[in-house]
Amino acid sequence: MKIRKILALLCASATLAFVSCDDDKSIGLPPTPPIPSVDVSIKSQTGSFEVVQGKTLTLVGVVDAADMPVGTVYAWTVDGITQSSSDTVLNFSNPVSGEYTVTFSASNEYGTSIATEKIKVRGKYANGVFILNEGSISTEVGSLIHIDADGDITASVGMEINGKDFGITSQHMFIGNGKVYVVSKSTDSEHLRRVVVLDLETLKEVADYTEDLNAANLGACDNIAALSNEIFLAAQDGIYSFNTATKAVTKIKNGTVSMMRMHASKGKLFAVSGQYVKVFEQGKDTISTQINFGAAIRSIAHSGDGNIYVAFANEIKKLNTGDYSIMETSTLSTGTIAAGGTWSAAHQSISAKGDTVYFYSSTSSPSIFMHIFSQNKTNLIANITPFLPYSMNYGGIAISPKTGNVYVSTIGSYAGYKTDNAITVIKFEKGAAPGANAIKHIEDYIGYTRFAAGIYLPENYE
């Protein structure tokens, strides 16, 4: 019995000794290194995740790790499709507009970290400038020119994309609801396209309302605007609304407006008639209100905060589009805003970006000014006459509120309108003093216009 107890104690001691030795070995081993923490993200070189179709957006994969393991592999996918880039930079480009999901990943022996961003590819026509051509009343229908942000020009986007242009004397267009609305003075007897609607980004035609307007016996129209599914058309005897869903045409009471461009804001339409700003709303057969400013209005423009700038010869007022009160008044310290007379009524002589308002002073010898609204401070940018290839300003002047660039349409003569014409682009340093190298670059596009009916910038409708 004693022998058995002694053997049991010896076995237990041996087991303890074995475990103790094993523990001693464990204590002597270096600790297992932690898995490196890797955070990844995607940045855009432009700061934006939007790009125009066919253009390139450079994306950078940012890796935030204290000690990146050797052998880390980078990869990019677009909508799940692996891209050729195997480093931290992807030059993204797609010819088709839409939204795309881009992922960037960093993989090593410890795992994979992934970042995701949505990239919006906008149609190539979403940016840049449009020039509407009237055409010749006897030989040519209207057409539309486009110059993109890189300066590439398309002579007739309607014909190139849709295989057809517009009607006789394309007089006016409007940008809104993601669409471009073009009105031509064609009448029923001419059986030519009257109101054509295009998608803003692709300029593919989405509607032609010629038959509907002819069926309603609507006369020739020379101004156009839109609110949702309702198009407003100005004729000599007043303004009409056309419901694109019901096809009903309604003449709006007290709705006469000038050819000056109309603007939409907060679900309402604002138009000018002499010293009045008239307000139109969907489904109403009379104007909602009219604001009497007591002086001839020369132009209106979006202020960028949902309200409207109303310009006069020497001052600008900011109209609250909600309650129609005058929020502020700013007086020019120099210069005079171009008058909305017979020639320039269809053209917009002011453009704005926030507190900065750009305007031109005349049509025969135009000078460009920049006005700081809150400071009552006006600076002359440049007299652009010496930079114009032809002396007759036909089609107007437009100033981009985003870039400050100036676009001018001129012709040499009526007889030579097909060849002696130019679209001049003048780029200047914003805020530059007169003569202090204000003009940075000039580019002339010769032979593209056919009696330009106006220069249109999408940003003027935002």
C-alpha cells in the first residue's frame, strides 16, 4: 500500500515539473506582434467626385498606417471590375454618364482594408456655354452651339446627337429641371419644330411639342421658361402656360412679359415687364403677384441663395423670392448696367456668384465690371472692344459667375453672317485692376454662328 502511494506522489511530481518547465519556456518567448492597423480612403485631386463624360478624374488612394507591411498589394475596382492600376493612383474616365462605385483596397498577410466612393459622371454638356443660333428666316433653321470647359466646340449639337435641329428663328432657350427648352417662332403654317426639349447633360431630345402647340392655335412665341411639367411661352399678346401632361394651353391673365430671360426659384417663375417683376406659379391662370420697382429693370439673375438680383442702371436690389420683400440695395460706384432695350432684352446683362455681381456696360463698346454687392464697390475689369474681331455685337455678352470668363458674339456684316462671325472668349484674372494684365487669354471661334440669339450658361440658372 505504501509503495502505491509513493509511486502516485512521484507521478504527480513529475507532471508538475513538466508543466513548470513548459511555463518557463512560454514566459521566455517574445510576444506575438499586433496586426498593423491600416486605414484607407479615397481622395480626388479636384476635391470633387464628379467628372464630365470622357474627361479624366484623378483619384488617390490614401493609406494611413504606422508601419505598412512589406508586400502590401493595392487594387482598384469600378462597379466590381478590377482596374489596371496597381498603385495608389487611378485615372478614372468613362464615356457614359451615370453613377459609378469605385473601391480602393490595401491587402497584406494581415487582411484587406477597403475604401469606397460614388463617382458621378455628368454628361459633357452639363458645363460650358451654349450659343443659340436663330438661323436665317429664309434658308436656315435654328441650331445650338456648345463650348465645353476645355474649349472644345461642337457646331450643332442637335444635328450631331439627334439628327435634326429646330425651327425657323430659334429665339430663346431656358435651362431648368435638368433640361434645355428651345422655342422657335415657327408657326402652324410652316410646320416646323416650335418647342423642343433636350436633356441638359446629353442633349438627347426628350420631347417635341410642335403638334400640340399647333393644335392649340398658339401664335409665334419668342420667350420660354418651365416649372416642372409646365412650360411658359411668351407671345406678342401675353404669356401662355402649356401643361406637358394634359397638353392644355392656358393664357395667363395679366401675364405680358418682356423678352428678358425668366428665372425659376423656389417653385415659382420670375419674369420682367418694364418696372415690374411678375411671379408665375404652376396651375394658375393669373400671375401670383407683381412687384413694382418704380424704375425700368435692366436684368435679373440668381443670387445663389435662392433669391433674385434685380438690376437697374446704377443699382442692384436683392429680392426675397419667398415674401417678395427687398432684402438689400447696393449702388454701383462706377459704370452703368446695360439697358434691356430692343437688342439686349433677350440677353442677361448681369451674372452673379454669391456677393459678387458681374455686368457689362453697353453693347457697342462693352466694358466688363465686377461689383461687390455688400460693399457697394465696383471695379472695372476691362474694356473688351480692342479684343473683338468684328465690330457688330450680335448675340450678346455673357459672363460666367463661376469663372468670370466673358463670352461675346460678333459679326462683320449681315450679308457675310456665315463667314464673318466670331465667338470670343476672354479670360481675366478676377479682381485684377484695369490695365494690370487683367486680360489673360483670348480665343476666337470663327464661322460658327448663324445670327446668334443669345449666349447661355447653365450656372446662370442655378
